[in-house]
Amino acid sequence: MRLTTDVAIVGGGPVGVTIANLLGRYGVDTVLVERETDVVDYPRAVGIDDEGLRTLQAAGLADLVLAGAIQNVPLRFYDARGRCLAEVSPSSREFGWYRRNVFMQPLAERTLRAGLARFPHVRALFGHEHVGLDQHPAGARLELRRDDGAAVEVEARFVVAADGGRSTVRDQLGVRLAGDTHPRKWVVVDCANDPLDAPYTALHCDPRRPYVCAHMPFDFRRWEFMLFPGEDAEEMLAPAKVRELLRHHVPDPAAIDVVRARVYTHHSRIAERFVVGRVALAGDAAHLMPPWAGQGLNTGLRDAFNLAWKLAAITRGAAAPSLLTSYEQERRAHAQAMIDLSTTLGRILSATRALAARSRDAAFRAVAIAPGVRSWILEMRFKPQPAYPSGAFVTDPGRARRRHQPVGRMFIQPTVETGAGTCVRLDDVLGTGFAVVGFECDPTEHLDEAGAAALRELDPTVLRVVESRAGDVHRLRPHTWPGTTLVEDVENLLRPWFHRHEANVVVLRPDRYVAALCDARDLSGALVGLRALLGRAPTRADSEET
């Protein structure tokens, strides 16, 4: 059997299926390849952040995933005596969602898989194992083996390797996974019928045995216990050993309904390359990190959003294949920052020497006294913000020298009111492609001929935002560009954003990063520059010559 497609995705975990859903919404012919026929039902990721939910929002599935999640869950650090050293409880929703949310990964994966049924141009090959890869100038050929032993061949213009930390595609490409494997193993235990009244995630920095205790949806609870040298990992999974681990933390360990237990080894590793020819690595195939910052899956979802719109632009002829190189340029350094954060938090949690633990606890208490530091911890501002210093962006040289300039950063997502009187998140108005947003102005009023041509090629949603105020008369004013949408900023968050950056027009990429920032009079130059940056798509003659 032989199939042809624009994009083949190897790996049907949450990152691979999210990419397939995004490509489905973008209208890209896609084949998803996954060895397993059902989702893996053992302990894995439990946290999804605001950026991850914004990605699922773009896929049209955020609300469905949140239906089985707990939103806005605090994170606490405790010392050996059970005293709270610090709490992370961010209230900000600058990207439209809470920053800390707890979910059940198997349930979320089933929701993501069900979402593929919306797209006839997305074919899911479950029960198919990838066994071979052969690249050529126009694409790649995948060799698959069906679970009944039959051979299947997939010819794709591009391939995404989302096949996990032991990626066979990465190995076949000869890409090394650089970094460290941590010496200590951890036992992860999931229990039903939660016996504790503790609706938060707790990192217990107890040198006698560091552990994590997390409240989960549907009355589940998770524990994660560090193993010490000399403790046999498999023996620690025996029911008696698991209950022995729990006996200091629950009233009656014999009454606990242990659903599953598994041993994990933590890694801090990153692929030396994210793109090789027409193959891109995403998720655990590209990076592995300890779980302490809750960023393993979320980093993969950032990969998914960044990669999917670029593959869509290339395969639709709206950009040159060279745009794919910006995926590695933008994502690799940020993934490394998340690895470093997760590794640092792990070191804080897992100190096993009493003196080191006391010094750490004293430092926590000292810095927590300062209001600025306390706010920095509480609002989770220690997490590296989504920002790319270079990539597929157009930067005005004058603005580039300004501190905290927003080009290359994720745009905020307030609630807006549409002309029909409905309040929605901003992205739900922007659609799935590029967007041009003007604040209190008609963004296209001063377009010249070249700017108008670039606007037609980019085919963005054009949005005019006005402040929320009684007796608004802006709706009566005509717009220069046909189809321009008018909305009200009901939370009045956009005026301070545009005022701070001294502009009134922003150009957004499909992943809602700022591609350009300018005044309406300079929009033509920004659009022409962005169109040139995306590159010329190959013509039919180019393809025939190749």
C-alpha cells in the first residue's frame, strides 16, 4: 500500500496529534502514523499552562480538554516540617487562560484523537510502526509496518518526528540528544478516591525522601517519591512497598486504591538539531526535561503551534521551504531555557543532605520577605516568557533597540465584544491565519499599492479594536479594507499595551506571536518586509525541474 501526502507525522502522542489537528484546521493534507492503537494509560504529564491551552484553542479543542481538567491550581513548596516555603498561584491571564491547570493526559489524548474526525484530509494510521526513512530533495519516503505485518509506504513533502524520547526517526537522521540523565529514579503512584483535602500541587523538599503530592481531576491523587541508591526500582513497585511509601502521608494506606505505579528516570537533554532537510523534530523527540516546572508537554505544544503554521504556509505555496529553518532558530533556545528551569527546580526539591536543605529553606524564607520577590514567585514570573530574539519577524531598527520590544513575543489575548454583542477571546475573532490589528485606527487606511498587494498575498484577518465605552460611535465609520472586523476591548487591556510600545498597529503570525509592530502609516513597509521574509514559494516549473 502506498500513500502520498503533504505532511506525515510520526508519533500519535499529544504533540503529534495536536500538530495533526492544527494542520487539519489549516486545510493541509496530513497522515498521522502511530504504533499503538489506543492511548498509553500510565502516569505522565498532568499540567497544561496558558500557552498550551492557547495552542489547543487554535486547534478548536481547548474547552473540550478543560472539561476534564481543574483550572488555576496553586503550586506550593514545603520544608521537611511541613511548613509552606512559597506558593505559586498566578492570577494573570494575559494569554487568555490560567497559567496552571491540572488534567488527565489519557483523557485529553482521547479528546485530541477524536478531534481528527473533523478533517477528511487528515488520515490517522493507528497500529502502524515506522521502520524506515529515506529523504530526497522534494520530500521523504516513510516505510511502515502494519500490526498485521503488511508493508505500507508513505510519500510526504515534509515529515514531523513526534515519536517520543526514544525517537526512531531522530536515530535514523543521526541527530544526537545532548545533555544529562539524572542518577536518581522516581516512583510515580496514581490513586483513586483521594483521601486528602489538599487542592493544590505540593513539592515537599524533605531530605529524608523528597516527594510530590498532587490533586488530580475526578478525585485522583498523584504521589512521586525519590528512590535512594540501593533501592531496587522494580521492587519498589510491589504493592506492599507502594503502601509503605504512602504510610506517612495518608490516614490508612491499606484503604488507598492504587490505580497504577511506575518508575521514571529524569533527563535534561536536547536534540542538537531540530530540522534536518525536510524532517522536523517536535516534543520529546526534540527535548526531554524533568517534570518539576510542568513544562515537558507544554514545551512540545509550543513546538506544535510554531511548526504547524509554517508547514501549512509552505505546503499551500504561501512561503518558501526555507521558512522551516526558522522553527529551529526560534524553538531550540527556548526549549533549552525550559530544560534549565526544570533542572534547577529539581535541584531545589531534591536536596538530601540536611545542611543543604536547611540552607535552602532559610534562603526561601529570606527572599520571600521582599514584596517584589514574593510577587515574582506568586505570579510565576520565573518561567521564561515566550520570546524569540530572531526568526520569522520584521523588526524596525529603531524599535529593536528598545527594551522589552514585543516583536518576537506572544501577543496578549483579552476578551473582546463582537458586533453581534458576543464576548469571546481575541483569537476566536482572528481566525487561523495572519492578522493585522489596529487599535483605535483603521490599520489599512494608509496602504500603498505594494502594501495592498502584500496584504492580499498574506490574506490576514483585519481587525479594528476600539475601547469599551458607552455610546460608542466607531461602528458607523467605514473601513478602507473590505471585510475589516470591528470589536470592542471589553477589558480595556489593549490601550496600555499599544501605549507602552508607542504604536497603533500590530501584525500577528498564526501562532499569535508579534510579526511586526508599527504605526498605520508604516504598515505597507512592514507587510512588504514580512512577505519577503516568508520567501517565494516554488513554482510548478521548479517542482518539475527538481
